Amino acid sequence: MRKPYCTILLVLLFGTGGVLAQEVQQDSMTKIDRMVKAKVKRHTLMECYEPDMVISAEERKQLKKKRILSYYETRNMLDTIDIPDRKRKKLLYDLKWNPRSERLTRFVAENQFSDDNL
């Protein structure tokens, strides 16, 4: 006799969770801006000892944004080019864990050069 009540209670509980998830407001910041804001520190330890050699926080944010954008551009390029899945997986692995690998840089250079000729 208790099972119908439990199932009704669970359905109501999970049903309201879905409704509440739709009411979240969107931030005006983009995903990349949120990533940059969370990852870049305002001050560095080296600033205490050699302030002339350290770039400012704003410059570091711009560099981080450029790195993130280049990551997404390269990933989109790998997704659109017609290559075998095995090679694509290797290149995506290199992009994530070793973005300066020889295999990835050679592939990107060859394909960017061929895109320029079109």
C-alpha cells in the first residue's frame, strides 16, 4: 500500500527539479570569459621579487583567452576535416594533453596551408 505513495512522491520531487532548472538566468559573460576569470590570478609570487619581468593580470587574461580560442578553433578544424577516426582521436588527445606535439603542429600547419590556397 505504501508503494504508490512513494512513487507519486518521487515523481513530484523529480518533476519540480526539472522545472526549477529552466528558471536559471543566463549570465552576460561568455563561457570563455568565465573560464579566464576563474583561472587567472590577480597577483603572482614573482611580482614580489621581480615586478618588471611580470606581465599584468589583464595581459595574462588576454593571453589565456587567445589560448582557449585557438584550442576551440583547432578542435573545430579537426571535427570538420575528413580524416580517419583513429587519427582524429590521436590528434584530439594531443590537443588536450600535449598541444605542442610534433604530430599536431605538423597536421595543423599542413591543413592551414592548404586552406589558404582555396
